[in-house]
Amino acid sequence: MSKPVNEQNGFALSPEGAARVDKLIAQYPTKASALMPCIWVIMDEHGFVSEDGITYLTGKLDVTRARVHEVLSFYTMFRTEPQAEYTLQVCHNISCHIMGARPIIAHLEKRLGVRLGETTPDGKFAIEGVECLGACGLGPCLQLGKHLYEHLTPARIDELLESLRKGVVPRADTDRELQGKGEAS
Amino acid sequence: MAKLTIDGKEIEVPDGTSLFDACRDARGGEALPHFCYHPDLSVAGVCRLCQVEVEGMPKLTIACNTTVREGMVVHTRSEKVTRASTQILEMHLINHPVDCPICDQAGECGLQDQYMKYGLYDAEVEMDDKVNKGKAEVIGPYVILDQERCVLCSRCVRFCNEITGTGELGIFNRGDRAEIGTAPGTELDNNYSMNTVDICPVGALTSRDFRFQKRVWMLKAASSVCPGCATGCNVRIDHEAGKIYRLKPRYNPEVNGRWMCDKGRMTYKTVHADNRLGDPVAGGQPGTWAAVPGAVADLGAREGFALVVASPQQSLEEMYLLKALAAGSPVSGGLSDADRGEKDALLLDGDRTPNRRGLALLDIAQGDGTALAALINRATGTILIHGGDPAADPEVAAALDGKALVYIGTFDNATAALARVVLPGAMWAEKAGIFVNRDGRLQEFKQSVARHGNAREDWRILAELMAVCGREDAPGTLKAVRSELAVALGLETDLNRMPERGFVPGGDVR
Amino acid sequence: MTRSDYNILSSRFGRSDGHLLSVYQAEGGYKALRMALTMKPEEIRDVVKESGLRGRGGAGFPTGVKWGFVPQGSEEVYFFVNADESEPGTFKDRFCLDYDPHQTLEGTIISCFAVQAKLAFIYIRGEFGWLVDRCQAAVDEAYAAGFLGKNILGSGFDLDVIVHKGAGAYICGEETGLINSVVGVKGQPSIKPPFPAVSGFLGKPTIVNNVESVASVPWIINNGAEAYRKFGTEKSCGTKLWSVSGPVKNPGVYEVPLGIPFQEFFHEYLGGMVEGEELKAVIVGGSSVPVLPAAEIMSCNLDYESLQNAGTMLGSGGMIIIPKSSDMVELIQVLMHFYFDESCGQCTPCREGTGWLHKIVKKLRRGEGTADDIELLGHVCNGMAGLTICPLSDAAVMPMRSFIDKFRPEFEALIQETAPAEPVSRWPRGEQE
């Protein structure tokens, strides 16, 4: 009854991504239950889910647009707009606050010239405040991509930014040196 | 069955009854305060208003999600419950905009009603701090949304998921940023969208058609039946000072439950259409009713009509009188292939007329354009067409051309154009009558607004025509017609005392 | 970081090889599974019931009893491992999955066998992206070794495990919120009844257990209920992973038996406060429990009953140490922002109440509050507690009420002063909220 605005023009997943989606649909008990992991496939590839991406999901999973939009708007990690190259998500919950999250945020704001919640004009950096990241005794901390940077100090922030400005993501604290396989990052 | 005590009163209800329903019964029909509960939708349990005290349970519990148990002792008006209702109601109000002066829902608003019962407190939150959301957003052809007024009861979302299965609506974001809406680029455009306006307890979803038209406490109500199709959804006509403002579904578990379709909802508009017939017309000239008998007689109808054509838009009583008027002459039910459309999965029938079954009940046969044209051609004398627009069919129009035609109708249409005498009749909302729906159910509709111009009740027009034809048995009241009709159909039910939900002859009588 | 005096759960914490199946097996891993598969499911349930193991996510409900709620003979049963760990102050499940994923996995398989579940989801919060990979690797190893899949170790028991990644919602840690998240709708809690053990995922019997609870199972199977009961107290059996944060000398994750006195834990394990800081208060069970001033916590033992008697709760064991240099009203604003952010928005008291509490506290801190506003905070709490679908509402109310209760003067001080010329805290001006 409802007609989506765009047809599936312009949205495409890599062959690997498309294969992942099909595998997930086969693995999960119902098509609808594969919604979250399929959204992650799109997020991993594009960094956000566009209207065309929503159309793709409604087609693959037999769910309504309203449902997909509900799920996208409910979770903080799902995005419907293109993101900055590096989004630095700093925990501002209680333990990190006690250990100095606010000065860390102020330092980031000073260094990047933008406020919390904003993106640098060149689209390279964004600073966000987030809730507890599960690194409370290791704080203050921030999330970048799949990993956390912990025990933050202004100096560590400067090191991180300097490396990112060169296009190199420095090794994160959660990216431990491991023996053997089983630690893909 | 289960016996339980509610507010000191012992009642017995079937096993599996919802405590919400049991409480309503025990309280003489007064339901617990609620927004999200709806008898035709799944239980959501989100408004938290229907809390009751059940002895033995540590906390208050919501009645809508509780099943009765033998021996339950329930309190719905204790201090603990009343305090909770007041507090929870306050939570509904803190971000609610004070739109009452401009909100269509005023007068039939769940928040207003609850507030008068459980509220009456001073506002504690400042206007500046209120959460702001979208106002006056058109979300479909018939529905407009005010997200600020929404109490997020989720009835509309559940309706679109569970009743129509179309799923256009969702609740986006979380916390107090949550808001009802359609996914970007989509509309609420299913054929039942206006039922969401009915079930929205506040002024969040309102009718675009009704917007700013009339304050609801000024409206009068009349019980009627939708003429849009053969389902015959029961409706309530809301009107004032001769104008109809809206239709609402009337609950009938045997026919339409609590719903009706948008197409049917809009049928009232034609009552006030520009091309309504308001005065009798003879020989192309508008005239008076006084002149009608003469005009009809001049056409040669004193010996009766050579052919009489009924229509499935007529009431059962009118069809009966028409048939009586015909005496021995042929009676046609009009075009069998006119007024047809697509049936849907819910209420909308493919037969877009309210009383085709009535024709069948009175053994009045329909035919296609060719058949009707043939009947017309064979007719030597005056033809009477009552209702519908058979001349819309080119074969019928050709046959009628030049014939002595009397037309009883409501619109200035093709058939009216060909008639020598045009008699303005009443539309369904302007008269009383009985329709027979697709299941053979006889249902009564009552008059709401006064008739347009000088239009007359059709049964009265037919009675007058009977007099013109020199008949002694022309009825004097609609009551008399119904009595005769009941006898003619061999019905046990007194048609002057129609059951509220109609009845199926030989079937269950309510 | 941790002391391995007690190593039911933490024996491989801190190592760089503990995640490997080869290492886990060499150190006795999957022995419990072999043994469990020779037992009857009800026997396993009895052992876990006997052990007194209680849900370690926060609710503290006896694990074996919860398993028993699954109706006998259920054909389709689902199991969810709750690794959504988002309770502020809590980071112990992360350690389990990071350092010893196979222990949690082995516990999962045994638990599934105990309730006859054929499909298990390990739901990991989205922010633990690296752990999703870690667990998937462990699951892959387990399949290869025949510990997962069809006819596990020839027992006739089939089990599949799916590692499911969350996407940033604290409320998905509530068990029905978790289930709904996987169903593919928003992760909002469901009304109860029906309870998940009877009707959960896809309307089927479903058990949701915390990581730490499940990770405790292999040791219990290997050593028996009696041995587990030797640790802890009568009602609080076994060991607990405490997540400690704040300005103590040794923050981190600790495994200690339940019942250890806080005083001993604080001095012997945490090393007391860092130089220049003094203990002011402790939130002992993750942020959603009442705060205790220093004097009160010093006389408590770290077990369920003692903490309850003191007016708080053990919760998730996320211990947040608050120093004298902290401003309590500033801290409660941080917490109220959290619940405002995370409320799913379904039911009115929580949706509107969490927003309202945050606004009033902010107003107080701006120096615009009145004495009525402190009363208003209590009034809003009354309209939230005990009236909602899930306990998030109560989770916001408990810290809010207790902060006013125990530190009222700090709230009142904000009223009596005019708006301060200098910012009250270290927060820069013009910050996001």
C-alpha cells in the first residue's frame, strides 16, 4: 500500500557483503530476525544506511519500511547519514566522569576546533559523547571503530590525533597482542 | 467460570476474561482509565493507567494484561490506585501541548476526560522545558499528525500492523524523543486510515476532512448504515443545522465490528453535492409538488406505469412500494453490472450498492444494459425509474430517448436529463429506511439532516404516484409500509421495532 | 589488574593465550561438557540449583530455579547469553569474553543441554566490536572440535550458536528487550506475563542468562554444588566478579568470594584511595542501585543480604568509588542523563519521568532551582517507581532518591547560592547538555 520513494538505484553491496546477507538469512530462524546483522553488513561497508539501503532491506527480509526505520532510529550505533572518517566517541558516564572525561572532551574540542556533537569542516573528525562503554576502571576512554582507547590523557589524545591525521589508526588498548589465532580485529 | 471480587462486589465471568473487562462489568460499564487498551487490538500495556490493586500481589498490576483468577480480590478505587492513576496521568500531561482551544479532539479527548476525573492539578513543568515535536504534519490523504499531542499509546501502530496488515506507522527514536510517524517517503494511505483517527484517544491523529469544521459537542448523532457497498457498515452520522460533518463507525459485531473504510466514510459528501435535485421538474421547468399529479397524469400514467425500474440504492420499503405500484407491469431491478468494484480483504465489498439483496428478497431481477433496453423498448406507456442512473448505459439511454419517463432521483444526472417529470427524492441520510446487506441482514438507517431543497421522502412520492394511478391502497405512513412489508416477506420481526444490530430473517434475531 | 586467589572465573584473565581452544582444553576445558552430556538435563538443573548460583547480571535470581521454569517436554527452546553489559560501572563480562571466551561457551553449551535448547544466541553489545570477533572465533573453534553442531560428542544433542551483535541500547540488557532485539523489532521490553521461560523468542520457551552466570557453570559441574557453596555465604554462594572504578589505587576486575567485608576488599585488594583523595561514597552494584556514604559501606559485607540490609543492592557488582572531590549533584546529573538517553520510551512514567528528572537536576545546577524542585524530584520518582513494564524506571529512581537522601545538603546548597560566577564543576561552558 505504501510506495517507497526510490527504487533500488545507486545502492549496492560488495559481493562479499551480499553473500554475508544471504548467509545470515539462512542462519537466523526468521528473515525478520536477521535485520540487525544485515544492517551491520551495510554499516560495515558504507558507514550508514541510506533510503535505498532501507529499500534493499525491505526487499530481502520482507519487513516494512516503518519497521526498518524504527530499528535504525532506536539504536545509537546505526546511522542514516554519512559519517565522518573518524568518529571519536568519548564516554561521559559516571566512572569516566569521575576520572576526568570532561577535561578530555574539552581537550579534544580545543584540538579539533569543534564542539561535542560536531564534525570538522573537512569531514575527517567527529566528537560524540556516549554512555558507558564498559571500560569503567580503565577510563577515561573513547571508542573508535571496533576498539576502545583507554586511560586517556591529553597527551594520549594528541598522539591519537597526530596518527589519525596521517591516516594511520594506532593500535588500540583493546587490540591486545595475542598468541595464536582467534583475535581478528 | 471464575468468581472474583472487585471493589467489594462479587462477579462471575468466563475463564480467560481480561481483568480489564471484568472491572468494567463490575463498575457498571465504567472502564478503568486507559489509553492503550483496545478490545480489537493486542495488549500493549504501555500507558500504565489501568493499574489495580490485586490482594496478594506486591505491586499494582495493569488490568489489561491480567487474566481473572478464581478468588481474586481486586480494588480499583483504593487510595493507592487513585494516587497512581493521578501520578501516571501527570506523566502523560507534562509534555502535552495545551492545544485544547485549537484541537479538534476537544470534547471527545481521552486526556481531557481523564484529567477531569483524576487530574485537576497545577502544572509543574515550565513551557520552555517542554519537549517539542512535529505539529500538523500531513501523513496521508485523510489523516494529519500532531506528534506533540501523541501519548504514544501505539493503538494506531497496532491497527496498521494487526488489522490492515499494511504496517505504515512506526514509533521512531527512544525515550521522550519517541514519536509516531510513517517511514520517510511513505504515506498512511490504506483504505482504513481514518480508523486510526477514531482510535487515537487524543488529538494526535485527526481527520483532515473534519479539521476545524465543528466543535464536537455541537454535533447531533443519528444511527445509519453506510450506502457505499453491500457490507452495510453501521455508522453514526454526526450533523448540525442541516449539515453532515462526518461519519463514524457504529459498533456491530455481526457486520463491521468497530471499523469502516475510508471510501464509505466519504459517502456523506454527496449529500451536499452541487448537483442535487431540489425541486420537481416537469417539461423542463422547475415546478411545485402540487403540479406533480397533473404532470404525471398528463404523461398517461393514470392507468399505471408500463415499466417500473427499481435500483439497489433504494430502501427495502421503497422497493416494496414500487413493486406494488407496478401492479402487473414488468419490474426491473436496474443494471446488474453497474456499481461494481474490487473487494478487499476487510470490509469493502465488490458490490458498491447498499441494497441489491433487497431486490433479491422481493424477487426483483436485474439485467444488463441490453436486457433493460429491451424492456424499455417493449414498454408502451409511461416508464417510472426510481433511483440509480441507468441512462448512464448508452443502450439504455438510446432506448429511453423519446419515452414518457418519470424519474425519482437525487442527482441531476443522465436519467434525469431524459425524464419528462423529475421528482427529487431523499438521500439515505435524509430519510429512514431498511437496507439488506450482503449477508441478508436487514438493517435500519435513520434520518439525520433535513432533506435538500424541496425533496421528499421517496416512499411518500411513491404513495402519491399510487394515488395518481387511482389506487385505493396507498399507504399513509412509513409505519404502515413496514407493517405490510413484514407480512409480505413473512417476517416474525416487527419492522417498526428493528433490533439495534439488525437481523437475518430465519437466522439469529437480536 | 586481578588477583587470582579465586579462579572459578578468572584463571585466564590477563593472559594473551587464554582464548585459544588448545590452551583451554589443556587446562581442563570442556571436561565439564563431556561429563554433563552423560547426565540427565534435570540432574544438571538440580546441581546448579543446589549450588545456589544466582544471576550475575543484576537481578540475582537463582539460575537453576529459572531453568526449571521451562515447561517439561518443550520442543523448541531458545537460550540467550546476555553480554549486553551496559550498566555504568560494570565491565566484568567483557573480561570473561576477552580472556576466556571458551569458558563462557562451554557454560553455554551445558546450560543449553540442561534446558534442551537447540539454538543459542550470544548477544554482545555493539560497542564490544572486538569481542564479537573473539567470540565468533571461539565458536568456530568449537564447531570444528565437535563441541557444537549436530550430535555433540556423540550425545545426540544438537546445538547451534549465533553470535549476535548489538547496536547501542542499554535497555537490550533487560531480558525481554534482548529477545525482542533479536526478533528484529526495537529492543523494547515485553509486558509480563507471559514470562520468557514459558513464551519468549518467537513465542517459545526462552532462557536468558548473564555471561558470568553461564561462565560459572563448568566449574560447578566439575567440582559439584557442595564445593561451590564452600565459597560465599549461605544465601550468596560462590564467587563474584567485581568491576571497580574510580580513584582507587587498583581499579579493575576482581574475583572474590561473596561475603568478603567491604573494608577488607577496599584496603587489601583496591589499595585504598589514590594519593590526595578520600572516600566519600560508593555505588556498589552498577549505577542503578542506591548510593551508600563511606561510613555506611564500611560496615557492609559484599553479599546480597548484607547490602540489601544496608539499603542498597549487589546488582551487577559494578563498584563505583566516589571521592570527596566529587560534586554529588553533578554526578546525579550524569546519571540522570544516562537514563534519559536510554529509556526505550514505551511506557509513559519512564519516558516522561527520565526526561523530567534530568531537566530538573540541570535546572538546579544552573542555579535556577528552588526548594520545591528538590521536592519535585521526589514527586516525579513516585510517579515512576513500580509502575512500569521494566525496572529501568526504578533504576533511575534508586540513585536519584538515594543521592537526595544521603547528600541533601549538596542539593540545598545550589538553591541558597545565586548562580555561580565560576562553573560549579570542571565542565567547560557550553557543553552538549
